[in-house]
Amino acid sequence: MNDREIQRVSIVIPVYRGEKTLPTLMAEVLPLTQVQTTPRGNRFVVSEVLLVHDCGPDRSDKVLEDLSAQHAFVQPVCLRATRASMPPRWLAWPVPPATGW
């Protein structure tokens, strides 16, 4: 098999009050950043993890910064509600270009 047959997977994880749980979660995801084979013989690798922070009350933002500094595959995304007369819309920034495709 060659690299073209390896499926690249992105994981999107919503983060709310994740300060205490994110390090454990990332430890569970870390092995998946190496090529894996499913029981049916399909090969895959997690190439990016998007941690979507919604500005909750804890220090998840700091943990996201630390995790993204430790792991190149971690991409933090911050959400913030707009102030408008209509129902809240959510803005995301920064959204880096996809890599490795």
C-alpha cells in the first residue's frame, strides 16, 4: 500500500469547560495520529484535531494554547457570539487552511 491509500481524518471537538478533561482526551487521540488499520483493512491517520472553544468560564483557552504548542496537529478555533438584534450568530477565527490533503 502507498500513502494515497491512507485516509486522512479530521476530528472536530467542541470545548466547553474542558480545562480539566482536554489533556486526557488528547492523550487518547494521540495514538490515532499514527497510521492505523481498521478490522476491514482500511488505513487511516488523524491529521488534524480542531478544538472549538466557545469562550466558556474556565481556562480552556490556555489549555488549547498549550496543546497546540505541543502538537502540530492541534488547531484551536475560538467562537464568539456577535452582538446583534437577531439571534446570535457564531464567528470563528482563525481557521487555518487545511494541510496534508
